[in-house]
Amino acid sequence: DGPRVRVEGRGDLDVAAISAPGDDVSFDADVQGEGSYAVLLRARGGRDGIGIGLRVVPGDAHSPARIALVEVTVTDPRGAGAPTAVRELAQSSALTRVDHVHVEVKRSTIRAVCTHRGRPPQSASLEAPVPAHQAHGDVALVVKKGTSLELSGVTLRRN
């Protein structure tokens, strides 16, 4: 079923990086846990770190989950690595919950499909153009403080 990845948010933001097999990749995983997280593709670390990908903010009894394609940029001149800009490229709040994520980037397009396997099943798709400066990078899982995230059946493939 693929490997399992567990990430616990202890700092303001915690990141787990995975080497990508290329610039055009797809990432799939079943998701369990609580808290906000992002799956960034074409991610780069360091002082000028950036990434583009899917951000999920879980819903509650009163509001649905929010999913968005985002561009995250780190511009801290001290190199502390804190994100200083998050720009939404596309967003949706069509799901009660997110059980599975699929994120892919191919050439100049990023696409995400999130599903909820409840009754009735739900799914939401987002697509956006990739900014030109986001041409290369790896995969990063980003969680906020207090988030407990477990991904199972994780697959990362070259497109």
C-alpha cells in the first residue's frame, strides 16, 4: 500500500522534505489526523525557499474544509526559514473532510484532487498555472504547530 509518513507539528511550522524524482511529479496519499497542512511540489529550502502546492485547512461541525493551491515564499533576509508570503492561486470549500490527496505538477500546470469517502462521497479539483520561477524542486510536507498528520499509501511518481 505504500509507505506511511507521520508528521507532528511542534514548532510554528515543521517541514519534512522528500527528494523528487524530477520536476514533473505526482503525489498521492490517504490522510488522517488533525490540523492544517500543505503538500508542496517544486519546493526549495533555505533563505530563498519556495514551493507550490496544496494547502488543506480542516473543517469542523460548522464549516467545510478549505483547500487551496498556494505559492509559499520565504523571503526572510536572516535565513530563519519562516514563510513570509502565501499566495492563493485557486481555492475551494466544497468538502466536509479530506481523506485522500492527489497533487501533480506537469510543465506549467499544477492540479490537485481531494476526496472524502463519506456518504455521499465528495471530491474537489483545483488547477492553476505554475509561476515561471517554480520550475524545479522537491516535495515538502508542511504542518502547523499542533497538527498531527499521518499519510498512508504514499506514492511519488515522475509524470
